[in-house]
Amino acid sequence: MDTRFDVELIEVSKRYGATLAVDAISLRIPAASYCCLLGPSGCGKTTTLRMIAGHEAISSGDILIQGQNISELAPVRRGTAMMFQSYALFPHLNCLDNVAFSLKMRGVGKAERHAKAREFLDLVQMADFAQRLPAQLSGGQQQRVALARALIMRPKVLLLDEPLSALDPFLRIKVREELKRLQRELGITFVHVTHSQDEAMALADMMVVMQDGHIRQSGSPREVFEKPVSPFIARFIGSHNVLSGPSGPIAIRADRCRLGVPGEGPFVSGRITAVEYQGAMVRVAMMTDLGPEAAALMPDRDFYADPVGPGDPATLIWAERDAHVMMEA
């Protein structure tokens, strides 16, 4: 048994009739890591998570948890726990009984299961709310209770289906910090489905980007961001601008932008067609030369880019703040 990996997918596919939702994907998730599956809607990330959990039967391939093939096992026998997007708390049970429910189903006595449930409510900082019903909790509090309920069975792998999507932006940041803290303290593997690049960049040890049922790239967040393997990855992960150069695509990173002085270095001019500020974008509609040297003239201001080698990230130079740049051929 290879103990380096908690989850292994081997040529896993999922078909719904004539529709191929997941196409022969293979993936190894290291032990005790935080893995984020992300991609646009319909890419197959949630289907992949549900196949690992056993809530969707695989059409072909194999799924291994800590070296054991669990492809044909029932969800309860896989050593996984799943936290759903809706949290799925029982509305008639208080927090304590919600967390203790799975232990009750396994015949654990009331005193023992309540003691264990209090331990996990304390872990997620919800011990003071043990007697409240779900309707008496905020969205973030419900999320913590659902997390405690998933963790109480000590799963080998915790599966999270967009657990932060229902939270407001401020609370989302706070809760994702708690998720990362818990993953490190417990030392178990989290597999987290999200459509948010920021969320994945903040949480993941391993980022897996999917598109059209395929894994397009996997690696550390820094690796995927800095070394995208395709224009799709460059645009989806980093909002990089991609130009078609003579030797192939050139990724131009907005985070490499800086101020420059007109007249310094060789530049090629272009034309700006639209400008939006405060995190939006500047659109360059026409380039006179789409080589590794690219630049444009903004109305009343100059806009430049450093020359770079083919395939390398360019360093953009502009004279305005709070603007991202989108170049179009």
C-alpha cells in the first residue's frame, strides 16, 4: 500500500446516458493535504467529489482511499465524510443532536455520543450553541455545525461541496481560515470543490483545475498560477491576458504591472477601446505587432509593456492605478 496518497483516481469516468460528464481522469492526492477541485460550471468537479463519496456510481475506473479500492463500497464503508453545500442539518434537532446523529445510528449510547458531540462542537467553536436549533443559527454557525457532524466519525478523507458559497464575503474569509486550521490540526485530507479561484488559492496545498470533464492542470497554487499550461488556465486562474505571439501564446500577468517612463525601451503602440477602474480592465483592441513586445496608447496617457521572450510573462507598464489590462488581438 502506498501511504503517500490518501485518494487515488485511476482512469475514472462518469456517463449519464450519452453524456460523458467525467472522462477517464487520473489523480493522486497526497496524504494529509488540502486539495481544491475547481473549474467553470459543468466541468465535472462536483460529480468527481460525489463519485469519491459513493453518492454517484462510477462508469469505469477505480477509486482508492489509503490504498484500498473502494469503488464498489457503500458510502458508509469508504472512510469518507461529506459536507454538503446546503449543510443538510436536521431542522428538528438541536446542534448537539445533529452532530451526534451518526453516532446514534451506530448504536453509541446517549451519554457517550453527547460527550463526543460536545468535543467536536468545541473544536469548531460552537459549544455555547449546543441547544439551539438550526433555524436559530446564522449561516456561518450552521456551516460549523455541519463541519463538526462530518468530522465526528473521524473520516480518512473529508469531502466538501462548495461549503462557503452561501456565506457573505467577510464571513467566507473567516471560515476558510478555520477550515485550513482544522485540516492542519486534524491531519486528514480535505477535498474541497469550489468555483472560486481566491478560495482555492487561499486554502489549497494542491489545486486541480477541471474543464469539460478533464483535469487540465494540477499542482500547488503557485505553480498553477505562475506556470499555466494553456490559455484556459492562464485566464481562469490568474486573469492573465493572453496574446498570440509568433512563437505561441504569451501570458501577460496583471500583477506584474508597474509604472514606467515613456520613451524608455522599445515599444509597439496599439489602441485602447475601453477603460474601467477599481479592479476592472483596460481593453486593447488592436496591436500593430503581436510579438513579445506589446504596448498601447491610452487616451491622454501612455501605456507600455516590457519586452520579454516568447512564452514568458510580460511586465506591463501603465500610468493609471487600479486598472487591470485585457489585450485583444
